[in-house]
Amino acid sequence: MILTGRSADGSDAYPAMGVYLSPDGEEWSNMPYTKEDRMAEEVYDYLASNLRSMRMEYNLIKEKKSKLSRRLRDYIVSVIEEL
């Protein structure tokens, strides 16, 4: 987050509107990153490291063979079943 203000000691500092840093510190956005954005990034990293698609992981979840946490399994199921 970028702070702005006028005093030298920073006592009147406040967040600059429209500037948010991603959880990994690599990207900027004009909207705050949500919990779902973070989960999507975790899922993407996991799938990329295991060379799987989201559909493949969904099938593993249904077969009860997925190694993902419950939180991320629930996220994948909700995304796939929304389609």
C-alpha cells in the first residue's frame, strides 16, 4: 500500500486511493485484492507445479485423491460447478 500525506513525520499519512499491492508484492491494482484472489493464486501455483488443469484437480477431488487443503478444494468445486 502506498501512503500519502503532507507532514514530514507522517502523522497525517493515509492510503493513496486506487493503489493496492498484490499479496506476493509483484503486482499493482486499482482494486484491493480479495480473499478469492489469493485463493485463485494459490490454486494456480499448485496446479502449475503439479502440471494439472483445474478440471483434472476437480476430478481428483471427486475421487477423494486431491492433496489440496479443504479451503482450496471447496474453491475449485465452486468454480467448476458454476460453469
